Amino acid sequence: MNTVITAAEPNSSLMMSSKEIAELTGKAHKHVIRDIEAMIAEIEKDGPRLGHQAKSKGYTIERDNRGYVKIIHLDRSHTVTLITGYDARQRKKVVDRWLELEAKPAIAPETPEMLAFRAITALQGKLEVMEEQAKLRAAMLEVAQPKAAALDAISEAEGDVGVRDAGRELGVGQTKVSTFLIEHKWACREGRRMRPAHYGLSQKYCRLVQRTYPDRHTGETCVGDDFKITRRGLARLAVVLCGTNSEPARRLNGMKEKGAPVPFAKAPAKTA
């Protein structure tokens, strides 16, 4: 890990590194460091080594993990003092570089308050993005739910039939089917609509199936429900309304040979 010994006010002025001075002057970096050490020793009158506590400001020393000087950074005063002993061409290159550095706009150091404000602003931006994403997901879910419900209803409703279709399939008519459903507590009426009763639901003879339809005023997709008789309920109706060995009873209960027992045949006809 590098060790930094500074003799300059943090961010107080521009600095030029010994490595850059070496590149500009064409001198070996180790020779530039040697020259800097000699200069500082002369300025501070405290020997050539830089491990002591600095007496003057204007330079920063970086050491490697072995303790050797790696790079020295100088302010303008120390840089100009250093290159005074160099030839004119070398001095010109260093001075031009200093002018270039000074022409750049100074970047003010960020205070803890500025850093905290920047962090809070960035966090607020992220929270706003997350909030917008959550709203978008909620809107997409709101649109998708009716469609998903409709698809579920379609898959569950395969084989279910309405009262009219049940009467047609059994050959007994719609009125006889609806009358049986009400009298035997399979269903009840809410106004003009038929609804499954507790017995019909518990025996899985009938249920409500969701369906989608467009609103005639707005055109939006709405979800409603229809009373349906399940395949199990239709098979039971075939037995109690058409007879145990009737064609509808045998067909709907999956029986092929005449005389074979039909499911539900032993169930009390009164409670159906």
C-alpha cells in the first residue's frame, strides 16, 4: 500500500508530478526525484532525505510499500525553483505545461454536505424510477387480470352446459330441467337469474362460470358469470329425469352395455 506524505494544503493549488516533469524534460525519473530531494533539502536545511516532517508547503510525496519514494508532486513555486537549473528548452516545456494546467477551470473540492446532497438526489431519482415501474406493473396486471380470469373460466367450463342446452341434450326441455334444479335445491333464483345453491355446489352439480363481454356503452371488456351445469350434474340429471337405463343416462355416464349399473342409480331420488 502506498504511503503519501503531504506538505500541501489539500486541493489548494495545482500540482505537477515528478514523473510528468521527467517526461517533459527528457530526464530519467530517478534523476528528477534526486533533484527534488536536493532542492527540498536546501530549502529546508534538514538533509537530503524526505522522511522527516515537512517544514514548508508545496509538495506531496508518495512512497511504495517498501518505503521508497515513488512520485513527488510539486506546486508551481517548487516546480519553477526546480527547473531553474535546467536548460532553456526544458524550462520552456515545463512552463508551457503549467500554463496549460492553469488555463483549465478549477474544480472546487466537494464538501461532505455536497456529497450527501448528491447521494440523496441520486437515491431520489432511483426511488422515482422504481415507483414508476411499480405503477406500470400494476397497470399491466390490471389489464391482464380480466383476460386471465376469462381464460381460466374457458378452461374450467369445458363440458359445462346451460339450462337450455341441458334440456336439449337430455330431450326433456329447458322448463323441466330448471324446475328440477329449483325444487331439489341445486339452484335458486336471484331476480331473473339462476344461481347455484349450497347443495348443487357441494355436489359439484352446478356452478357459476365467468365470461367476458364488451360493455355496450364504453366497449371495454367486462367479466360476468353464467349459471352452468357440470358434466357430473348433467349425468345425474340424465338418471333422475330420463331413467336409469335411458340412452342419455348411459351415454353421459359412460356405460356401453344395457343392464350394467349406472352411477348415482342407488342415490335417493328425493334429495337427488
